[in-house]
Amino acid sequence: MTHLPAVLVLEDGSRYTGRAYGATGRTLGEAVFATGMTGYQETLTDPSYAGQIVLQTAPHIGNTGVNDEDQESARIWVAGYIVRDPSRVVSNHRATRSLDDDLVAQGIVGISGVDTRAVTRHIRDAGAMRAGIFSGEDAALDADEQLTVVRSAHEMTGLNLSGAVSTAELYTIPAEGERIGSVAVLDLGIKTATVRQLAARGLDVHVVPQSITIEELAELNPTAVFYSNGPGDPKASEYHVELLRDVLRRGLPFFGICFGNQLLGRALGFETYKLPFGHRGINQPVLDRRTGKVEITSHNHGFAVRAPLDGPVDTPAGFGRAEVSHVDLNDDVVEGLNCLDIPAFSVQYHPEAAAGPHDSTYLFDRFLDLIKDASASTGSGPSTGSGTVGDTATDSTTATKEGN
């Protein structure tokens, strides 16, 4: 672990000094904070954090090391990493290496020894903003030069990152147990735990590139479609919105999470907007308005859907009625949408909860029920492909590929 100097510079001119952690050099991104007390490896490997410098509010990071089983994708995606006290030792029987080893090996520039509580309070008051970490020789640059570099970086608003995080080619994870059907998953930054949850419910999971066309999707003849989590501004993903509208017009069951929730909102004709500092952590209380139950949920989003809370309402884009199904009890942010006249719903948080509580895994069962109901209404078994995107069933078997 290095003792080289490092500095965190925010675009409003705020500066915080510390020590280099991980790789040395410079990195730029949007500074955000994550409140999870556990799950730092899952956070780092979550593609939704692409383009962001993540601050961990938990003070002690790295004590359980890292392993290959807890990866949520094939690599670390954060643009930079901010911690207060990195662990000097690794003490967990599952660890195969230290967190510092992975950060160095993958070139992730970080900073430690920072008053993370002070930075978090500042971001909470001023909002998420562009930032830079400068360490080693870059830490000695003139303060004005560092600030100029930070202010030249891209803002998250208007940024499309789907192409950077999506799989380059289709791969399939076969269903576990009795096969119910198949689901085409648009990879906008999907996590491994999500694929496992879908396969565990009897679905062949076809993970497809974000650039797929409706014609290519039809060739797969899926029983349902799923939009994953991912980074970026939903306003910059109009292609995925139009693709989803084609799917909805064909009556295919749809489930979206996180970024997928925002894209369903836009497909229905609602607006999206940027939150001041977002929801990131594994302790957000959300009300399921259907059951009246409160769930503790895992979040990672900086944008949200603006929709009437006193629904149901007619969707502006003409897809019948929809309602806000879930709300965040901290700030009334829309956390879920449910369509009443087409088989589609979404949530803004992570029901796969890696890491995090398992209060919301029932949503995958709700998706399965939606698929079964849609198949039953066509008068055929759910695994035949009837009522799917394509007109006829096709052989969609592909070589299984792991990771992103």
C-alpha cells in the first residue's frame, strides 16, 4: 500500500488531501457516495458505476479482500475510488487477493485517508458533481490546473454509456430446473446476480447487446424481454426507448430494473430527471403500494422517472393506463411503474440485491407470473414461444458465455 500524496478535487473548487490508494495517476468522473456497509466488491464491479468516482461512506474498506465468486461483471467499472481507512490486512477465508491488488492491476486510481464524512455532507448539500483524483506526480500539479482538468470532463447529464458496458455478442445461460420459457435481456450494464435470478426461475436467459435491432430480437423468439440496470442519462438512450416501444406494441411481457425502469418510463411517455445526489446504497426504504409492505432495498441511480403519484393515469405515449407501484419513503421518488393494460412493469432498484437485502426478490416471481399469464392467454404452454416477438419459433441456442 502506497503512501504517495493524493488529492480529490471537486468542480466547485473543493479540495481534499489524502494518500494514493490503488493505481497512481489521475482519473476523472462524477463524484457520488455509496452508503452500503458491505459489498464493496459488488459495488466496484457493477457496470452502473461506469464514469463515476465512488466514495464509500463506510469507514473501513478492504478487510475481507476480494474473490472470483462475488464479481458482478468481469472487471471493475468505477472511474475512481475514495475511502477513509483501507484495511492493512485481509482476513476472510474466501479471499484470494487484496482489494488493493485488484485496484492496481486494473488501473483504478483511488485516494485514502480522506474525511469521507465531510465529502459526503458536501455532495449531499451541493449535489453530485464532476471530480478528479490526482496522485503521485499528478498530485503536485498546480491547483488551478487540476481544477481546469476537472471542469473539462464530461458531465453525466446527456451521457450515453451503454455501448461501453454492454456485451459485444449474445450469450445464453440455460434455465435451471423445469424450463418455463426464455427471456431476452438487453445488457445495458447487467449484473451477474440478475442473470442467476432469471435462470433459477426456469428461463433460458439470452443476454443481448444494447445495439440489437427488433428484427434480431425477433429471431430469438423470446417469451419475454428484460431491460437491465446501467449507467448514463436515460434521455441519451432514445434508441433503447424506441426498441422497447416496439416490444410493448407486440404484447411481450416486460420487466425492467434501475436504468430499465427509467427507459420504460420514457417509453410510456413520462419524463426523467437527474436527482441532486442520487440513491446509492443497500438501505433505502421503499413502499410496495400493491401490498402496503415496506422493503429495504439496494439502489444505484442518479436519475429517476417523473410520473403522477396519484394514478392510475393514461400514459402519454398511448400504452393504456399505468401507475406508480413503488415509492421511496425518504423522498417520494418514483421507484416502480406498473402497466395496467399491457404486460409490463419495472422497479428503480435492484431486486437481485448483490450486495444487499433480499426483500425484493419476489419481483422475479412476479415477472414469472406475468409470463405464465401471457402464455395462458394465448392458449399454449409457456415454453412453446407463442405470443413472442417472432411469428414462428426459431432455434435460439447459442454457446454459453460467462461474464460481460
